[in-house]
Amino acid sequence: MSSLSKVAEDIINRSPFLREALTDNLINVSALARKIKPELDRYFDKDIKEGAIIMAIKRMSPGTYHRLNIKIESIVKELGDFLIRSSLTSFTYENSPTISAKQSELIRLLDKDQQKAFYTISKGVTETSIVTNLYETSVITDLFRGERLRSMDVNLASITVQLPSLNTEVYGVYYYLLKQLAWEGLNIVDIISTANEFTVIFNQEDVDHAFHVLMQIKSDN
């Protein structure tokens, strides 16, 4: 059977926000011990003393998280420019045998105006999402006529973040950035990523706040 320290650490690690706040000494250890005590009691099938839980928590090493934060902060310092796009619309269609051909035709149409057109197409297992700044949404609705539209969101905006190439070698970079947006209560509609950039889609009214948060992250590092 695992030790009390190991089980307590596993419970705390299930919440990255909690573990990070604990590492930064922002958590009341006694209150945390009371919170996880019922689960520890069930695991060990006995009444675990609160003092023993407090000692187990205090013995937790911040080493991994400390080293990780240093690596992530070095990545954040090298973030490139943030690019904002507004007036976006998102379409999500159910996948079908005919949707790939229509997707190819849409790309052909959009690529005619490469300077103005912005689009991303993500094909999942059961559905395909299209995000674009195409003002004439009827072009898409007409082209995908006969396909099952699962959702359509209008008045969206995006922020594209350029990442240094080393970002793929450090885990937790996306978490580090996105957690700040979560803490600010910002709803993320969609995320699209490539090797060295990622684009976050928001409701139009949230994009200014989100931009400020991301700029603050960059300037703080």
C-alpha cells in the first residue's frame, strides 16, 4: 500500500491549480488537510489524524513544478507578436462521406483571396469545424447544403500567439498560458494549434480582456 505522503500528493496533483498555489505558499495547509482527509480515510480505511496529513503535505517537494516553471518562463519570454482577428464565424458540421470534397472546394474559394481570408478547418472523428472571417457566410451554407450543421457561432474573435520552436520540447506551455485565461473567467470557444503557434477563439466581447491577460503574461516574464 502507498504511503500517506504519496496518496496525499496524488490527490493534490489531480488539481494543477491547487498544486501550483500550494507550491507558491498561497494555500492554507490546515484547510487543505481537512479537505482531503475524507478521501484519505476511505483509502486507508481508518481515521487519519489531521496533523499527519499536514506533515505529509509539508513534505511534498516542489522540485518538479519549480523546474517546469523555469523552463516555461523561458519560453514565454520568447513569445512573438499577438495577432487579433475579429468578425469570425464558426461552423461545425457532422462528418459525412461528402464533406471532404466540399471542404476542398471551400479551401479553393478562400485561397483566391489569401491577403484577406482567414480560415481554419479542423476535422475530428465525428465532426468538422470551420472558423473564418468570410463575411458572406452564405458561401459556406450554400456549399455545405445537405450536410448536418451541429452548431454555428457568430461574433467571434481570435488571438494567434507565435511560439518559439523549443515549445514542443517543454510540457505545460499551453497550460501555463490558458490557466491565466481560466482564472480571469474568460470562456474559450475553440483552440487551433500548429507546431509553433496557437490560436484561441473567444466571443468578440472577451477578446480585449484576453489580449490584456496574455500581454501581461509576456511582460511579467
